[in-house]
Amino acid sequence: MSADLVICVGETIDWQGEVVEISPFVNFNDINVIQQACVRIRHRKLQDGITSELETFFKPEFFYYGRDLANRDAALEKIASCFTQAGVTDASYLTKLKKREELSSTAFGKVAIPHSFNMVALKSRGYILVNPTGIEWGQNAKVYNAKVYVVIGLAIDPQNTSLFREVFDKISEVMVDEENISQLIQCTTYDQFIDQLISLL
């Protein structure tokens, strides 16, 4: 038998899934307990789906943690080089990333999400770059004081835009909160970062 939720009246049962116990005469507290269980189930299913999408979009080889990439161009070169070597993009991708930044910075708060104007990648992938001491971002970082700590490089295959939209929307929700960034920059490995990101969704 398969069920997301088992409701017991007056007794509990041994069940691996979500189980709630209510009284024989349903009251407001029972209804509240059932509603809370439903919320937990929905959230768990959402996390399971997002976990699969994140692991498809972000691969372990596209994660970098370090303090040596301290400016925007160095970060973009790292991302573009890794994507090109892996066959995710062609050799022109770095130029496309820089052109996008020149017209309008992709940094907001303590995060930057560089990408090209057009979806021109051969595969849809994301690159995670974390520098706990910060990366100077922009043409004149001293003037604009643009320092980011997490960079999410995006390469989007035009045939796979749905995956991009699902991932981008969820990541954006997390990245606008500076407290979330503070937690993420403590993650030094791919697994730690993905687990922390999922926990913040």
C-alpha cells in the first residue's frame, strides 16, 4: 500500500510515512494537525523535485570554492573555460558573458548570476563559484562597491528552457536574502552547498 498520509483515530500504527493521530470526534486541533502534516508533505515533495533538478543542472565538476578569483573577469574566465572544456558552450561564451556585463551588471546584493543575452549553450548547466572573502564585480568596483560572494554562472540550451526557469526562480528566491548567502559561503564542497541550498528553499 502507498500513501502520503495516514490518519489514525485513537491509536497509532507502524508506518514509515507521515502519520497523525486524531480524536474520535474531530476538533479544531485535529484539523490543525492534519493541515500541518499536509504542509510538510507538500514541502518534502517540492524539495525532492528541486533536488533532482539542481543535481541535473549543477554537476560536481562545476563547483569552485576559493579565495584566488578576486575580480569579475577572473571569475568569468574560470566559468567560461570550464564550460567550454566540458562541451557545454563554444569558445565564444566568454565574450558573450563580458558583453552582457558591460551592458548591465548581473550582480545583485552579494550574488552575481552571469549569463549571455541569448540561450546559445549546447547543454543547460550551472557553475557555482564561492569566494568567502568576496569578488570585486563591475568595471569600477571601488566606485560602485560591488562585491559578491557567490557567483552562479548559467549556460542555457534553447531546447531546455524549462529546466532553467525552474532552477533560476528557486535560486533567486534564496539569493535575495543575505542571511542565506552567509550560510552558503560556509559550504566548501559541492555536496555541502547543494544540501544547504535545498534546506533554504
